[in-house]
Amino acid sequence: MPRHLRSIILAMTGAGALLAAEHPAAAASFDCNNAASPNEIAICGNRQLSELDTEMAALFYAYRTMPHLMGVRGMIQDEARQFLYDREACGTGVVCLVNVYRQRIRQLKRAIANSSRGGY
């Protein structure tokens, strides 16, 4: 991964971690004040899940804003939908949610690395 992309990701992740530390009930990908589903409520009420959500959102933003080859935008949307489906299926299960977030974070890191090398 190019140095500048790594720096951007680290800065975004660090900023997200600071926000999560100041506001333990803040998730980056949705507003905890409007949390309605069981998984959203669980994420907002759990510091680890909130931090994972913040990290995932920063990585997703970085990935989504990178230049991509034709057809990749649809794949990005499909992967995001699958993540939301998997997250929803966890309900309030913290272990399940942690696993789903960690899997998505790994997926995004790989995709960013591939994209920065011209793989996508």
C-alpha cells in the first residue's frame, strides 16, 4: 500500500478512535440517536463495537473515494449491502457483531491495498 494511503487511513482511524473515546455511544456509520434495530442499539451501547464501526466507516470512506475501474462501484455496493445484512443477522450478539466487523475491516483493507496497486 502506498505510504500516502497508509497515512490517510491511519489518520482517519486515529480520529475515529478519538471520537469514540469522547463519545462512547457514537458510531461512525449511523446516528446512535436514531438507532432502531437491535444491532444498532448493541453497537451504540458497546465501546468495542462503536470503535469497530468507526474504523470500518473510515476504511469504507477511503475505499469508496478511490478511483476504480468500470464496474467496481456496483461490487462495492454489493459488498456493503452484504455487510449490512450480516450485521443485521447478528441481532444483539456482541461476538457475532465483532466477527462481522473484523471480517469487513479485513476485506476493506485488502481492497484498498489491491486498488492502490491497480488491482481494481
